[in-house]
Amino acid sequence: MLKARATATMILGAIVSLAICLGSAKSAKAQSLGRQPVHFNVSGPVERLEMIVNTSRILTTEHKVPQLLVENQGIIRAQPISPNQVQLSALKAGFTTLTVWDENQGEHTIDVLVYGDARELENLLMTEFPEATLRVRPLATSVVISGFVPRAEMVSRIVRMAEDYYPSVINNITIGGVQQVLLHVKLMEVSRTKLRQLGFDWANFNGNDGVAQSVAGLVSGVDLTGGAVASSGGETVAFGIVNNANSFFGFIDFLRKYNLVKVLAEPTLVTISGRPASFSSGGEFPILVPQAFNTISIEYREFGTRVDFVPIVLGNGRVRLEVRPQVSEIDPSRSVSINNTTVPGLRTRWVDTGVEMKAGQTLALAGLIQNQIESENVGLPWLSDLPWIGSAFRRVREQNNEIELLILVTPEFVDALDADDVPPCGPGQLTTSPSDTELYFKGYLEKPKCCPDGSCSSCASGVGPATFTLPNTYGPTYEPVPAVQQPISASVHDRFPPRSGNLPPNPPVTAGGRGVGNPSLIGPTGFDVLP
């Protein structure tokens, strides 16, 4: 009998514990859905109460309530239901104050904040997105959704669901975890230069008399007494007329030149949201900087292609992107000479911009066109202004440089490679150094090599004066030799054991030919079996 009672007591205790757990779970779920307890105990002089439209709460005090006052009766309605209890009904969203006096002349102030009813939307979001932690706060004509979601693609679906309940949705959702952004950048530049120039320098000698002009810079030196003239090397045509004691030398720089330069850079960068990343392709050149006490220090200036960017993941598949691409090149025309040392200048083009776009879209920075025309007319006063004849006393030059720059930026969300996505072969793994025979006698600079997984299908041919192909899957094939196969000695098997796995065994060596995988002529790589 006692044993039966003990068993019944244990079963009853288990049922009570289960009921308590279920009640706690229901209470937690009710609180997560915005449901609040019915009773609200007023104990302090100042209290705060939050309610939802079309709900009611019961205020309970320790003493009787003979008097109360509602500041805004359009927001809540107060109705006594017992000497120490008052029922509050929320009419519309807003804020008001309720003042309660008890029978001991005690005063209690309750700040009541009434929210709109968004429980249906909150329950729907909790059901559809159990991994997310969201909070829904309705406003007069819109709703604010805040919280965290584990993936960015959830945000767009949450916003679309909320738009069925409210015309305007304020998205304050934060994406949890780290977002990696890959940026594809293309910098395309085309530079067209057109140059036209004409200069004429001459010298005339007649016995001990002579005259020369070097306004075009084509004559570097003149010896009037000796009747000799030296050229600077910049002329395109030089001629001389010598008649007894009279000599005439002319140097003409008559040039038309067209230059076309195309620059294409495609850097790719990866970084996490909010962290800056940079890419630089170019170099540095030294600059001599004079210091005190006749000392000189060296500083380096960077040139080339550089891209700085900062991505910020906003959610809903959108990215806020700050991009600063810069292209610089050495320009000798802007050089400076100090103490017989020439320091070149730099020609730089850069853009600093910030945009908001979706992942996968492309930002095009176009219209960066520069057209520069430089003209120069150098000559002797008055003589160079003469028509036609003035060409012999002046130098004219015109250079037209047109530069077009186009920058394309495409952000994408990326993640690290899984183990099964890593390619078995990388750059340089498909070839290896040739043997002595292949290097000295056949002229191969490299030869195919199997990847770690044994695949050689992507190997193509040897590189060098002679090439070879791979018709099979495990090594090169050489000229077929109709000879009897010879067995391989035990020493060779000791040095080169058979390969394991699904690969075929080491083929035998044929007389007059070299088997695949076997050693070559001399050195640590092996030998060839000669007939």
C-alpha cells in the first residue's frame, strides 16, 4: 500500500513539474509576442507602463484608491473595478500620464506608453524566420523593424512581408556575422598623342666669314674661324652645300608623330565589411632630397595603378562603397634638374567617390576625358615674323594629347573555398625541370609533371626549341622504337618504387628509347638505357 502511494506521489510530482515547464514556456512565448501580464502592481512613486492598442491592464495598489487623474483620456480609459484596482484600456497609440492617490494621501505617477498593434506581423516574422531576432514597433503610418538576421538575403523578404501590413517600412535590421566583399575593378585608359613640329637651323661660311643661327636647338656648336658646325642630333634632315670657299650647312627638324597608348588594369580585392583594402601595381623611383651639411637623403615616390576601397554591407543585398582609383605614370616633360640630377615628374589621374549599389551591379566612372593642346613658336625677333622666309628663323611645335579613362567597379559577396573546391594544380605545378638529356640534347626548358592527384590531362607540351605532347594521362611519349623490352634492374626499382593509387605502374624501359617516369642520362635525375 505504501509503495503504491509513493508511486502515485512521484507521478503527481512529475505532472506538476511538466505543467510548470509548459506554463513557463507559454509565458516566455507570450512575452516574445508582445503579450504582457494582466496585473500591474504599483508600489513606487513613479512607474512606467507599456501597452498595446486594444489591450487592457489592471493596476493594483496596496491601499484603496479614492482618486485618480488621466492626462489624455483619448489614449487610455481608466475604470475602477475594486477599492484598490483600476482597469486601463488602451484606445490609440501615444503617451500619457496617470496619477493615482491612495487613502494615505500617497501619490503615484504612472507614465503610460501605448504602441500600435503589430502582433500579427511579429508572430508571422517569428514563424517564418526563427533564426532571426526581430523587434517590430509600429508608428502612425509606418513600422520600424530592428534586430539581427544571420544572412543578408533575409532582409528583403522581411521587408516585403511588412509592406503588406504597413505602407512604409523603416529597415533598421543588422546583419550578423562577417560579410566578405570581392571587388572587381577595371581601369581602361586610351591616350592618343599627335605631334607636329618644324625647325630649321643653318650655318654659312665664306672664307673667314660666317653666320649661323640655332634657334631650333639643332646646332650644338659653331666654329666660325674653322668653318665647322656641330649638330645636337635632334634633326631629321641634314644637308651641306660646299662650293670652293663657300659652305652652307642646314639642319631641319620636320616631324609628324602619332602615339597610341592603351592601359588595362584588372585588380581584384577581397575584404570584410567596413575594413579598407588597397591594391597597387607599379613601382617606386628614388628622389634625391638635399639636407644640411651637404648631405643628401633618398625618398621614394610611388607610381602605377592603385585602388583603395571601403565596402559596407547594408543588408537587402546592398553595399555602400567608397572607391578611390588612381593611375600615375612617370612624365619626363615635368622633370626637375637639381645639381646635375634630373628628378622626373608624375602624371596622375584619380577619382574619389562613394555610392550605394546592389551586389553584382557595376559602377561605371566614365567621362574622364582630358584633351591637352600645347603650341610653341620660338624664333628670332622680326625675322621669324616674316611670311614664308620667317620659317628659316623660327621653330614651331604643336602637341595634341587626348586621354580617355574608364573605371568599372563590381562588388560581390564571396566566401572561402571548401576543401573539395580547391583546384588540384596551381601555377607552376604542371611542369618541372628537364633532365640532362632533355635539356642538353633535346632543348627542353621544362617538361610536364603530374599533379598531386595524378591527373595530367591539363598538361600540354614541353617548352623549348622542341616540343612534345601528352596523348596519354600519365606522362610524355617519345618516338616509338621497335625493340624488345628489357627488364629494369633491382637498383632502379629501389630508387624509383612503383607509384601507388589508381596510377599505372612504371612502364619498362625500351632499348633506344626512354620510358615514362624513368631516369635520364646523368646526374641525380637518373639515366637513359642506351642500346
